[in-house]
Amino acid sequence: MKYEDIIGRCDTTTVSQVVSRCPEALNVLQKHMPEVDAHRQTTLDVVASIAGLSQETLCQEIFDVMMAQTPLEDLDTDVLLELILRGYDIENLEQIPKLHRLARKIEAIHRDNPDVPRGITMAIKSLEKDLKDHIEREEHYVLERMEHDQPPRPDTPIAQMNEEHSELRQVLKKIRRLTGNYRPPESACRSWRRLYRELQAFDFRLSEQIYLERNILFPRFQF
């Protein structure tokens, strides 16, 4: 999970917005900028600049405090839904076509290399199709029914979604096997190494989302 998923963008999120959601975040801000209380409408990137920090460092500190005060298990349902719909789903759908194109390039350029992960392009394409179909069904038939903590509906296909999660995990497992758990060979070029890094990040993010849905969100709506 990225800090943007909870905090939002550092160049648009203000001190006031963060503190209203997590009062303890004010301690982090005051540590770096003692007079921050007089700048409640200042965005976090500006605070970081004044304090001589990178915005990533400041926002990660704030994120850590927020998650310590309100762990995932305690987040409101609508916050979890926003995290899934506007965070995970959008980024996953944007990222996977790029991974597919990069994998196709690697397989084509290095087709004579015995270390090339043969079949990786088809595996990612299969994952792309399955994920798109899953997200469309899940958003329409499951997540929309959970907004504002609506009462559980017995016809919500949660079991089907969990079956599809298991299928997605099997494809990820295949990709890990093809890539040797994302360890590039000595002969790998920069693009090849980038493919493995980005695939590993995608794997982690999708696995994290599946855990969030299966273990935290869905149980709230099961009889």
C-alpha cells in the first residue's frame, strides 16, 4: 500500500485535512515545522519543502502514524471501498498493459537467450483479461452493494469473488515460477530487470488487495 492511498497526493492534501482525519499527525508535522499550526491550509509538499525534507519522507511518516492509530481492520467501509476502487483497481488496470508490452518486447528481443522467461507474455495477458473481468463483476455486483455499510444481501456473490481471487493468485504463482521469483539472470538487460521489478511490485500490490478484500472487507458482509 502506498501512502497516497490513505493520505492522497502531497501537493493537494492540506495540513488541516490530514489532522482532521488523524490528530496525532500534528505531532509529526510540528516536529519538522513547529509553526505548522498557523498554516493549516498549506499542502504537505510545501511543509516538506520548508522543513527541508522530501515530500515522500514526510508523507510516509504521516502515513505510518495514521496506520498505527487506525489499522486497516478498523477503517470505515467507505474508506476501504475508496482505497480499492480509486487506488488498487485504477492503478492495476493502468499498469498491467504496460507490463504486457514490456514482456512481449523482452521475449522477442531475447528469444535466443536460454534464460528468457518463455511464456511470460501469455501469462501476463491471461492475468490482464482475468483481472479486467473480475474487477468489472466485483465493482458492479459486490462493491456497490457495500457502500455506506448497507445491510448484507444473501445474493451478493462474495464466494465467487473469492474463487476468482484464488484463480488470480494461481496466475501470479505461475509468473513467479517463470521469473524465478523475479530474480533476473546475469545476462538480463535493463528493460528485462525493470520488467521483473515492476512485476514484483504488481504482484505485491494485487496480493495486498486480495488480502484486504478477503480478510477485512468481505467478512463484514457475510452471514
